[in-house]
Amino acid sequence: MKKIVAAVAAAGFVVGGVVLAPGVQAAPQPKPAPNQVSYDPAPIAWGVCASPGLARRGAECGFLEVPLDYAKPAGTKIKLAVSRIKAKVPAEQYQGIMVTNPGGPGGSGLTLSVLGEFVPNDAGLAYDWIGFDPRGVGSSQPALSCDGNYFSYNRPYYVPATKQLEKTWLDRSKGYAQACDTAGGELLDHVKTTDTVNDIDVIRKALRQDKLNYYGFSYGTYLGQVYSTLYPERVRRMVLDGNVDARKVWYQANLDQDVAFDRNIKIYFDWVAKYDSVYHLGKSGKAVEAKFYAEQLKFIKNPAGGIIGPDEWTDIFLQAGYYVFGWEDVANAFSAWVNNGDYAGLKALYDASNGQGPGTDNGFAMYLATQCTDVQWPTQWSRWQVDNWLTFLRAPFETWGNAWFNAPCINWGGKVGKPVQVDGSKAPPILLIDETLDAATPYEGSLELRSRFPKSVLIEGVGGTTHSGSLNGVACTDNLIADYLASGKLPARKPGRRSDTQCDPVPVPVPAAVAQQRKVAAAPSVPGDITRADLQKLIVGARG
């Protein structure tokens, strides 16, 4: 699913100073059911985390050894990087482990163990919060990288308006797939959603827990859906925010995104126009939108600063379709370029989301490695041509950017599997969260998930456009999460295909120039710390 690739996700998080954990007795494990695996891991050797933010919180880091191929548990092993922030309550109040995932696929979740501190009313303190880099990702070993310069500046125009442009992008896509085939080797056959789901269960075993709790964002909700289908008896509590529609993995899901992002970018342009006194980009959304496309066309021949071409321009604005957190930054960069010819803000936004150099394509490579092998994508380019041109006529903003992002799947080298039929009939009560106008995982996916999990309850952020925005200070939503984590209590489920509780969405920002002086001074930053803003980047940067 199309999303900007955030450099913050995995950079620099390594593990060292390993200290052996005290010996503990393993809880008896049930006999595997069909589609489940049997593998008894060694305990994780916990040590000091290299990340200053994790170390400051007293987190522990280590590696968990798992089979590359669960069909051959005695064969080749790989290592998952795992972090833990332990519960801060007396033993009798302990609620178990809370495994987390920021999405993607391909998102680094090693630092997501800090999430518990953002749960209101200290409800997160009763859990051991577990972050991990999925197989192939970040600090896990091996980590996949194919071409660190794939997101270099001023790439060919996304919209294949000529046969030459189309051929150029087809060649680029095929070349990237071939580079990944060479770099990934046997790993590419074993990075499906089901592989990571089995890894999650092995994490549970390694931590000697009969059941786990789970908090997943975006693609992480699909991991939760599949886990609770295969291992329903091992789920205690589960929070899923920004829910994947299991019916549409993954080709149709991306086409649906294109239409939703086009709607959301228009909402954003309306917001920019509302503050024309600040940004001077147009007094109506349509005027701002026209300026956006006019500048994009100019960049085909004259990229901003010689580096920001029409594709980079689209990618910069895409984040405004995902969530409201960066609205001001994008508008400031837009305004500085149009009104002052200053491209520095554009470059900074692009660089923050798209690394260049060895290893920087890890998130993108692992996104493809999973989505291209979870299910068979169309192998005939003619199908892609028709579907994307028809979608482009309705939704020009992101359609072709998204198409080329996924096009390596046409020639991907890993063995393709079949998706698990998601069935939550045996799952315990779980909490679902989404905003009405979520573009990355459109709201219909949450309604479908709710129907498949008859004990689930859905909180709707009414009218909001933010993707996976829970624990961002919306009291209505965050307090319900806290209640659920503290006691298992959920709001009443209502009849029909609808949400069960309605809350305000994550609020849109007011430009600093309008707000003038903030009433509360910003907290001083601590070098190397991990803030909620970092987690926003982590989750959004993990893609869909």
C-alpha cells in the first residue's frame, strides 16, 4: 500500500551488550493446529539497547532466533531484533506482554516498545511492551536491501503519457525486482504475512507466555487479523488501528487507496485555502489544487533546485493525504517555493521520507517482498494499464505513483502463497479504531473487519482523515483504549454495519502564524529521545 518511506524508521537501532536472562521454565504449549507451526525457541539474551531513547527508558534489547522456513524448523535460522520495556506494577497486577507493530509491511518496530507510555491513566504500565523488527527489516538479520538509489532525485514522470515513459518505468520496476532477487535469495520465499505471524507466536513462546496482547497499526492490523485467525486461543487483548480490508489484499487495496488519497488531498487544499492570509496560495481549494498541478507540470522540464521533479513533488504532498500532523510543514514548503522560489523546505521533506544510499531502501524492499508474495498480483501489464488509467481519470493525484511503487510485483522472484481466510469467530473481544476518511486503509475495511470479528467493537473518528492516529491525545478514543487495556472493558456493540462509538478525529492544526504565541511552551528536546512525533513518523513511514 502506497506510503512515503520514512528514514526515521530503522536508522541506527542496533543491539549490543548482551546479558543472559535468568532461566525460567517454559509454559506447556498446545499441540499445533492446521496452519500452525511447532518450534521451541531459545530464550532471548537481553542486553543494553543502543538507541538512546530506549536506553533512557530502561529498555532491553536482544535477538530471537527463528527458522527461515517454518516447514523446516531445524534448518537455516535468522535473527529478529526485539526490544522490551517491562511492566512497572506489582506482580499481581501484571497483564502480560503487548507485542506491537507499526505497519508496512517493511516498517521497523524496534522502538515501538515505548508506546505504552502514551496510554492514558497509566493503563499501559501493567504490560511488558514488545517492539521488534520483522524478518528482513531494520536490525533483524539478514535485512533486505536491493538498490539504495532507487528513490534518487528527479525521477522520470510517474504519469506514462508517452510509450517511452511507460517503458522507462517498466524497465526500472523490473530492474528493481531482479536486484531484490539477487540480494534476497532464499529469504524472498519466506517473508509472507504468515511467516511474520508465526514469528510473533515464537516471540510469545520465547517470553514464556500462554497468551499475548497485541497493538497493531495499518498493515499491523492485518498481522493481527491473521494471527487471531490462526491462533485465536492465544489472543488475550488486541487493539487494531487503521484496518486493512482482508478481501482486497493487495492489488485492489492500492486502487482503492488512489481514490481515497485524491479525496483527502482536496480536503487538504481546502485547509490551505482557509489560511490564504498565511500561505498565499489561493482563496479556494480549487485554486490551490490548480497551483499544485501547474507547478508539477513545470517540474517535468525544470525541477525545483534541479532535484525536485514532478514525482518528488507528489511524494512530498502524499503525507498530507495520510494524516494531519505534517499539514503545516507541507504548506510552508509549498508557499516558500511558489512565493519565494525557495526549494529548501521541499528538499527537507523529501529527504526525511526517502533515503538515498546503501540500505536506505530496506522498508521499500520488504514492503514488496511481503505484498508481492502474499498473493499473486496480475502478471499482464495490460491489466495494470487499464485499471490505472481508469482510476487516474477519477483520481489523478496518486494513481500512477502508487502503480509504479507496486509494479516490481509483476516480475517478483519470491514464491507466491495464498492469503489466509480471515475469520474472527473464535477470537476474544478486540478493539478496532479508524477515522471515517482514512485513505491508506479506507473505512470500509474496518466495517468488514468488525463483521468478521463478532465480539469486536469499532471506534470511529468521525470525519477525520488521519491514518492510524490513536494515542495522539483525543481523550474520547484514548481513554477507551486505556479502559480496555486496564480491564478488558469495551463499549457496547451496536447492531448493523456501523461503528459502535463515535469520537472526534485527530484535530487539524492551526498555523502558528494564526495561533500567534502558544500558551504552553514546547518541552525541551532531549537528544536521541523518542517522542510521540517520532512514533507518528514511524507508523506513517511504515506505509499501509
